[in-house]
Amino acid sequence: MSQPIITPELVLLDGDAGPDAESVIGTLAELVSTAGRSSDPSELAAAALARETKSPTGLPGGIAIPHARAESVSAASLAMARLARKADFGAPDGPADIVFLIAAPAGAASEHMKVLSSLARALVRPEFVQALRDAPDADAIVELVLDVTADKKAPAKTPAAVPAAASAPTATTRPKIIAITACPTGIAHTYMAADALKLAAERADVDFEVETQGSTGSTPFSPTTIADADAVIFATDVGVKNRDRFVGKPVVASGVKRAINEPDTMIAEAVAAGRDPNAATVAGDAHAAAESSAASSVGIGGQLKQALLTGVSYMIPFVAAGGLLMALGFLLGGYEIAKSTIEDGTSDAAYYALHNSLWELPPGGLLQYLGALSFAVGNLAIGLMVAVLAGYIAYAIADRPGLAPGFTAGLIAVAVGSGFIGGLVGGLLAGVVALWLSRLPLPQWARGLQPVVIIPLVATLVTGFVMFALLARPLSWVNTALEDQLNSMSGSSKIILGIVIGLMMCLDLGGPVNKAAYAFGVAGLGVAGAGVPQWEIMAAVMGSGMVPPLALALATALRPSTFTEPERENGKAAWLLGASFISEGAIPFAAADPLRVIPSMMLGGAVTGALSMAMSVQLRAPHGGVFVLFAMNGTWWKFLIAIVAGVIVSAIAVLAAKQIKPSTK
């Protein structure tokens, strides 16, 4: 490598970097910048803090490893602090005095990732951590770190101080356990969990192999390794890649940090699961953290939420692409392009797209043809919305075998008129049926056919029968009743709905509640032909979602001294994020000061939602912010008034809240 990953100038020994994780990360980011390895320390610090909000990086033994990738980082670097005053990084046993900031370039090469993962692995060895605490100076720290991160295999010593939680088996054949470890960033926790489990397996006299699905890539298990394994451990915070390889294997699963904190317990649980004929097995749930309540920290409610959010996340690209293309069609061809005036039941847009070409333009000319073409393509894309939603809800529950029955359930929901609600119910039904079928004990000769033939066939048949024969009329009635209720809303009822939408959009800034409100809005676009209330809901959703980043950008401009330097920099970027309807631009502010920021944003969001509904603002595009004002049917100026009012209210509220009780920086 052109330069070492750590130098003495990147080490702070026995200093006071502040009382909390934010201060320590900011100090270490400044060290990286001073060393000429980052052009923007505030961006690096913000990226590391954003990672902290997903999962704290504190580890047992007084260690923390905040880490991030950032565009401003020019070379993979380690900044280390041995703190005189400990800082809380969320470890279960208290604050940390040894902190490494792992800074990686956004496009870090695999050799850099290997170096960083080597440090993470060394930190699970108590003798290495003790050596860091005993080091007399920065040069000694650098020598220790470079020794463990060199391109060679460091011998893994067995920590004498750690008691063995899993006793050696008495059977003549050693148990064979395999594991998958993966964290969202794939830099540190992935490899620390792998080595912690490996050391625990050595203490328990267990044959062990691990596949690390991290930034440096991995070598997948061979089919023979999987077949010979008695059980599998999933220590992951993200979905397991190619999970269906392990179908039928006894499983112990949890988040990645449990493998670091309790490796001996997890090895013992895996050994026990391998000997228990009634143990939970891998059934293909690609997103839940576990199948067994004894081994998982995710309950039924959490699994249900994950499944619904998975369906929504896969649905959104279809909605965004289709909705924006339809809006572009309005811009080019006029709003009348969507009217159904053709005798065969197709819209003007579809008729023009099918029966004309660039060489045979319709009477309206080129713009009308391009508008019709754009609208027709967008209409087809957004028409897949319910099917994709149901398909990927089922996929989240039962993995690939759930796709066929899930998509079919979504198409049935559209056919019987149950719409978005039918898609939700159908996706859940298809996923549960496919999951149940995957757990049926079948003869060995039939197991190969189970995920690709038996489950899709039977699950599609069962789901289709239930949807048509039992649920079609009730779900259609619910959907029709909801549409009728929306169409009948006026006056105060509309305003109340706008307030609720505004509160939901600003509560968790891109989280489950925000996504639920957004899904409610885009669901209406699919049935917008029923009337304008659905377009009004979409306008309230988008306007409210734009408020938080814009309000915080305004607040940082009005009173910059109230905010830290990283927040002021984030405020500059929040102008564009807010204008583009990216609510997540407010997350760095909310993460640092949630008790004052989030209620202030909700107040402004409620104002915008109420005003938007009161003024009957209409929006026919599901995304785009101010860049889709043309899709507002002449109500764009009302839309801007509603947003400006909410932004001002939120900005004043957050500044007032910080003055009454300033946050500790």
C-alpha cells in the first residue's frame, strides 16, 4: 500500500475527547483530516454517527469501533484514541476507553478492507487489547496495530481468562457447525463475530467453518460442507445471501453483536440444535433474523413488520418510475391523455402508443405521441405495484418459493378489485402457506423438488383458491368502502387526515411509520381514476415529507451557532434533499437530538399536511419534490404555500426547543 493504515499522528493517547460518542468520533475524524486523509472531517463524522444510529459499535471490554465509508476519505485509515475519560458507545458492560475510528474510502479496494477486518479480528483477543492499554507511546500503538493488520495470518491465541460456556462433547464424532456472519457495513462486526465464534468452537472442541459475507467478499461453502454440517449459525444484521442453500438445517440465529458478546452460548446452542430432531430449521425466511423464538431476538411482530417493509421497499421503484413517467405524459400530452375514450376500453394514451409511431404521428403531433407513450409505459409499470408488493411480502417470509404464489396473489387482488389491501393480505397468506409447506418433512428424493416445484405449485393453488373463493368479496368491499370514504371527505375530515399524514411522515424520517404513510399515498395513485381525493393524499404525503430537511436547513442558516459544525454542513445539503422529497436528510439532526428535533418536525409536517388537504392540492406523481410541480394540475402554488408554512413552523419550533433546553454537544 502507498502509506500505512495508521501513523503516530492518528493516535490520541490518554486524552479527553469529550463525554460522548459524537464528540469522540468528531475528534478522531479531525485527526484523519489533519493527517491529510480526509477532505471533509464533518462528512466522515456524520457517516460514522449515522452508522451508530443503526447499531451501536461498543463491544464488551471497553472497546468501540465506529466505522464508515465516505467520499471525502482518500485512503483507508485507522484513528485510535485511548481515552482518559470513557465515552458510551452502547456496549452492554459500560463505556469504552479504547476507540478505533475505521475510515474507508467510498470505493475502497478489497486489500484495504482486509486490513481493516484484520484489526477487528484482533480486538476479540484480550491480550491484544491489554497490550494497547499498556503501550507507552503512539509509536508502540502503531507497531501493535501494523503487526496484526499485516498481510499474514496472526496466530489466534486462546484467551485464558474467558471461561468455556460450551463443554466439549462426549461423543466420539465432533459436532460440525457452520456459520454466516454479516453486518450492514461489512467492515468490522462481520469479521469480529466470525473470529469470536471460531475461538468459542475451539474451546468447545467443535469442528467449525464460517462464511463472512462482508466487504472483502467471501468463499461460499461447498455443497459438501453444508451437507455434512450438523447445524448452522446465522449471526447477521442483514439478509443471508443464498439462504436457500441451508434449507432444512437446524439453525441458531441472532444479530451479529450477540455472536461477539456470547459466542460460547451460540456454539452450545448450535450443538444442541444439531442433536435435537425438533429443533428449528432453515425454512427460507430471507429477512427475519431467526426462525426459533429461543434463538432469535425478532418476534412475530418484528417478522411481520420486516415482511411488510420488504414488500413496500421493492414496490417503491415501480411506483416511482411508473408515476413519474405518467406525470411526464401529462406534461407532454396534457391531462386529457389519460381519459378512457376508446371503444375497446383502452385509454387515449395506450391507443396512441399502440396505433402510431414516429413515422405515423397522431393528430396532436410529436408531443402528444411522446406524452401518450410515456403515460402508457408508466401506467403499465405502476400497474405492477400490487403484484410486486404481494410477491415480495411472500418472498420476505418464505424466500424464493414464496415468489410465485405471492405475485399470483397480487394479480388476483387487482382482478377482484381489492387493490392495495388485497395485496397485503394476499402476500402474507402466500408467504405463510409457502413457509408451512417448506417445513413439511419429505422423503430425501423429494427435497430437491420442494423449493422449485412442490411449494410454488401447492402454495399458488391454495392461495389462489382462498383469495378467489373466500377473500375476494370481503377484501373488495373493504377497498371500495375506503375509496368511498376518501371520495366523501370534505372540510374538517380532510384536514384531520392531512394532520395525521403529516405526523406520520415526520415521526421516523424514512422508517416504518413514514413508509406506511407513503405507501398509503401511492396506493391511491393506482386507483386515481376514481377521483381526485387520492391525488390530494399524495400531495399531503410529499409536502409533509419535504418539511424536515428543509426546516433544519433553514434553522441552521438562521441561527448557525445553535448547531455543531457537522450539523451546519448537513444543513447545506438538506436544502437539495428536502426539495427532492428525501426525508432522510433530517436523520443526522434527529439522531443527535431526537427529543427536540422530531416533535418540532412533526409540528411542521402536520401544518403542511393540513394546509395541503384544506386547499385541495393535487399531485399525480409519487416522487420528485419541487421537480414535479407540473404534475399538480395547476395547484402548485398552493403546494408551495403549504410547504413554506410547515418549514417555518418547524424551524422556529426546533430553534425554540434548543434554546429552552440546549442539547449537550
